[in-house]
Amino acid sequence: MTRPINKRFDQLTEALQHPNFGRPSGKGNEVGFHIFDYDPKDEWLVRDHVQWIKDRFSLPVKEFDLWEVTIDILKSKGFLEKSFEIEKRDGSERVYAAIKSTLRLATKEDLIRKYVRDHIQPDDIVFITGVGRVYPLVRAHTVLNNLQGVLEKNTLVMFYPGTYNGGTLQLFNTLLDDNYYRAFQIVER
């Protein structure tokens, strides 16, 4: 049975404030990636709680809303308005492909990876939000895989509207995203 979201928020807050949070742990000093999965119907509650954490505690949290990051990158490349024209002319599938190409996803030149790298300090706790908003342009497992080399000294918490069972991401509790085995579920459901 799934626990109420407010109880999970309490546990999340406790975990973030624990003195050992963010320190490498386990046999292989695994990467400090965590996923807070939640029922998509709780999206607004999660957004409010993320803001509450940032406002209330003196934690060095840096939030990256993937939708906002994508928009910022497209604007900086002069591609946002052009993408609207492509969609009108050629349809959604064509604009998705063009945006993915512009973002250089899953390459060494991945612009989301570069954006995060350029906006963090070594001790920041990185919150990744907007996973559902940016789908299908950007996929959670792609972001997690690409940030591993960038966030070696940082802890990441991805707020995921769906289910993570320690190996599989299921967006909106229905769409299989892909396998990802290197993150820990920060609070059990």
C-alpha cells in the first residue's frame, strides 16, 4: 500500500537533513543519485514541497526544471521560435527530432548536461524537476546517465512523476521510460 504523500514529504525532509546525506555509501561508493517517485496526480503538491524545502532550510539546493532548462537552451540557440514554425509546417514528430538534435542529447556535447555543469557549485544538492513536463523531448534515464560524470561531487534528487522500483522507470505509472540501476529510491512508497 502506498503511503500518503505528506508522510513521504516528512521522510524526504528528514533524509535531506541527515548529516550523512550526500556522502558516498555502499560497497563501491555509488554515485549519489536519488529518485523521489510520486503519483502524477500529486504534481502540484510536489512542486510546492520542493519550493518549501528551498525556502525553509539552509541546504545548498540548486533546482533544474528540465522544461525550463530546455526552453532556456532553445532561446539561447535562437531555436525556440523556429521550433514553433517547424511544428506548424511539419508536425510534432519533426519538431521533436529537431529539438533533440539541437539539445545534442546523449552525446558528449549534451546541452542539458553542460547547462547543469555550468550552474552548480561542488557542494550543491541538485534537484531535477519538470520530468513530466518535458516528456517526450527529454527522457529521465538519458538525463541521469549524462549527469553521472558531471555530478561526481554532488548529490542529485530527481522528482519523478511515476514509479521507480530500483531498476525501472515508469513515467506517469504507465510509460516504460527505460532501465536505470544507479539511483536509490530516497523514500519508499
